Amino acid sequence: MGRNKRRSYPKVYGFFNSDHFKNIQPVSGSQEAINEIAKDHDLVIITSRQHDIKNHTIDWIQQHFPETFFGIHFGNHYGLSGQKKSKLEMCDMLNIDMLIEDSADYANECANSNRKVLLF
């Protein structure tokens, strides 16, 4: 594990224990946009989030986007323990044909001739 990653873990996990993290609200307009997309598409969440915040994440999604997603899959990319899966592995495993992504690195990793990627 790289030195920078080791130094960032306490900061990241400190944030997970903060009131700010516990009270994050959805991006303005995201609920309406997701509900509109869900009318014509089966939506699945593929996240790099850690297993350590899995329950919090699921609760948050159920609170703000109830009955919207068919599944939530965790990559555990910066988790302190447990198996890690890349977003590409998860997309391939689930046969995802389009990914909406906020990271250029993950978008590039997942883009191929059979999968469209929308980077926002």
C-alpha cells in the first residue's frame, strides 16, 4: 500500500464518522432526474465505496431514492479489509450496458465498444 493511501485512510474514515457525512443530502434535482431515468431503465448502483459504510449507504439510498434501484454493488476500493472489485469487474459481471460515472478514471476503465459511459 502506498504511503499517500496510508495517510489518507484516517482522514477518510474520520469523515465517515462526522456529522457532515451522516447528514449529506442528495444533489439538487438528482431525485427527479433519477426517477425520470428509472421510468425506462433498470437502475443498479455500482460504487467504489467501502464495505465499512455499506449499511449507512444502503440506508441513505433507501431514504432518498426508495424503490428505485434493483441492486447496490460495493467495490470496497479503499476499504481496510475485505475483497475489492473494480468497477469494470462489476460492470462485466452484471452485464451493464451503460454507466453514469463521476470519475474520469473509472469512466475510462469501464468504457468499451459494448458499454456506453456518461461522465458528469
